[in-house]
Amino acid sequence: TKEFRESLYNAILDSFKSGKDVVVSEKEGELAFSVKAIALDDNGQPTKGLARLCLEESFVINNMSIVEGKDGSLFVAMPSYKTKSVDENGKAVYKDVCYPTTKEFRQQNNKTN
């Protein structure tokens, strides 16, 4: 959701600025998550840091990039990989990267899907 994405991106940028883990507990019955961001020795490159998202200590998304825009503001770019496919304009298609980290989570996730 838009709200989750905003909470996530704000938590990542807070972690990046503070250098500490940020734990976000959503409303009752909703997903809790934590993020950890680290600054990179960027050597003038737009990518300033990387972040890791842990959803309920079971699902991890690594390598979210913290990127500096042309106007100097920071934003979060989700990890992806380039596929062999191209879109209708001939541009490369990218797929998101994320994976479950525990056997128990994968089993629970497969039961619900």
C-alpha cells in the first residue's frame, strides 16, 4: 500500500541518517518490520547507502539502494535484476528481488497462497 511504502521509505532514511536499526510496529494486526541502512563510501556516486528490510523476522529484502537525486534529495530504490525480456519500447525489463529466509515462513506462506 501507499502507506506501507511511505512508512518503509521513511524508516530506511531514518536508519541511514542515524546509523541505527529502525523498528516499525504498524497498527494492531498489521505487519511489523525493521530496517537497517548502512552508508557506503560512495566516491561521488549517486548510490549513498544500502538497506535491509526484515518483515516479522521471517522475510528479508536486501540491497535496497539509498540514492541521491539530481536535486540532492535522498530516495529509496528497491532491488531488482535485469531480465532477458524487453518492454514494448525495447527497454530492458527488471524484476524485484526478495526471498523468505526461514523454512517455517516459506511453509506458512505456501499454505496461505
